[in-house]
Amino acid sequence: MALETRLGRLDGILSYLHDQMVLNDEEREEVVNPPTKSRTKQNQTLLDMVVRKGDHAQEHFYHGLKKEDPYLVKDLEEKKSRPEQAGFLFSGPQYVVPLLGSGKREIEKLQKTIKQKNKELQEVKACIKQLHPKVRTDNQTQTEEDNDPQLLRYEAINKDNRIEELSGIKAQLEKELRTAEEELKRTEGKWRRTEEELKRTNAELEEQLRTAEEELRRTKEELEKAKKAEGSKKTTELFKKRYKELNRKFPTSYCNEETHKKNIKIDRPYEMTQRSFIASSANPSTPTGQAFITKHKTELVNRLGLLSPILMRLQVQRVLSQEEMEEVESKPTRSKQNLALLNMVVPKGAVAQEYFYQALRESDLLLVEDLCNCRK
């Protein structure tokens, strides 16, 4: 049995992996959200993340599972002669498109009604066909051997009564047949109206979904702009406060209020960060980030995990613009997103690659350590 179908509650093991820095906050949220995700899909997502991060991450997962569910680990170890702590097999995730259940049930109900009315109509037609030969036979039957006038008169009366009775039955059946045909037409009309209503409802839902997605995108853009503006404002206020403290400590120095207004310019946060980084680099010609990307580019394309923390950090550092972030996120698969991000960072030079390397270390340290160890 696959491991993803036997894992129980993930709260304990997720907390353990988070404490061991195997998972960050974004990856932890990706495992459990949305709340309607089935337990098997949550387990599958967690296993995909752990396997992608390398041997150390898988070792932590094994110890966390042994701590949280020792009986499951014991059962798995008894079924294998040499259990590998990180070699579990599992199937890939599958996605099921939800259907409009109520509309489908209504259509099925109408189809059953139409089939039943058709069956009743066929039975009525068969009954009419059986009655026609009987009437014809009764009219043609004559007793040539019996010439008794009284008996003939009696038989004639019986035949007339039978013909009248059969005529009444035929009229009743024809009436029922017309009623069934009218009911069938009404049912078919109702079914068509229901189908058209379902189509209109589906179109309205799709339009509402597109509107909601557009509103969400605009809200996200506004939130990002607000965050940038707030961060710039806070940084400016911090520099002003620091400048006032220096003035109070050194009132006789050259750094007075008038000189500050004329000569001192408060830098933007990303410009100071860049200058600090360049000043602190021991060997600017061959920075660590450039060597790391050049050496492990193929592995990074296949093993990079959640990109949103890295993209946010690179946007804050002005390495990527909003349009470049959207282009990376528009790629259909994770590996294509990783390749697009690397192809954008590498042409920007050594500084951009160093920022990418630092962002990757902050968001996924175990992956960086595993790549560095496996190539030694």
C-alpha cells in the first residue's frame, strides 16, 4: 500500500519538519490548503516536497514519522528486509473537475420519465394491434351448420355487444395514447428548458469567476504597491530619526541641519542594500551566487520548490520587475517556471545571481546544502 494513503494527521510531522527547517511557512501552508483538499492529496504534496529536497530532508521526515507514528513505521519495516528511510513510492496527484450535481440529477430524472412514457406508448400500440384481428375475426365468424334463427339472433346480439365494447376500449386506448404523447412532448420541452437554464447558469458562473479573478489580481497589485510605499516611508522615517540622534550627540560637527538639507541624500533601501553587498563581497569578480548557478543550473531547474518567496525577495531587491514575475508565474509547469526564472537572472549579471543565491538560502537552505554536498 502506498505511503500517501496510510499517513494519518499531518499536524505533528509538519510542525517537526518546520522546526527542523525542512519546510518554510509557505510550503507548510501549501500542504494543508485549501481545507477541502483530501488527506491523500495532502500526503502526496508533502512527500513530493521532501523527496525533492534531498537526502537530509528525507532523513528528517523519517525521524519525524517515527516520532509521530511509530507503529506505522514498524509495520512498514517488517514488510521490507532493508527499509530505506527515504525511498517510499507513491502515485502522482490527480485532479477531478467538480460537476453540477443538481442539474445532472434533474436531467437524468427527465430522461427516465421520457423512457417510461415511450415504453407505455409502445404497450398501447401493441394492444391495439392485438385487438384489430379479434374484431375482424368475430365479424367474419358464421355458424353455417346451425340454422336456428333464435340462436343466430342471440349470437348477432352478442357480436354487436362485443363490437361496441371493443370500440369503446379502442377509443379509450387512443385517448390514453394521445395523453401519453402530449405528456411526452411536455416532458421533452421541460428537459430542453432545464438544459438551457444549466447552460446559462454555467455561463454566469464562469463570468463571475473571471470577474473575481480580475478583482483578485487588481487587489494583489494594489497591496504590493501599498507594501512598497509603506516600506519606503518607514525607511525614510528611520533615517531621519537616526540623523536627529546624531545631531544631538555631535552638535558641533559638520553634520548640522543646514548641511544635511543641502548635501545629504537619503538613499532608497534597495540602493543601500546593493552598495552594502558590493562592499562586503570578498571577491566581486567571482561571487558565490554566480558559481553556484553555473554549477547546479540543471539541478535547480528540476528541484526548485515554491518560487513565491524567492520572487518576492528578488522584486524587493529590484532584480525582477512585476512583469517579469508574472511571466515566470504564467508558465504551465514548475520546471518551466524554474527555467524561466534562471534565464532571467543569469543575463542580469553577478549581482543579480548573488541576490538569487541569498534568497534561495533563506527560503530553502536544505536544498542548497544538499546540492553543495552532492557535487563535492
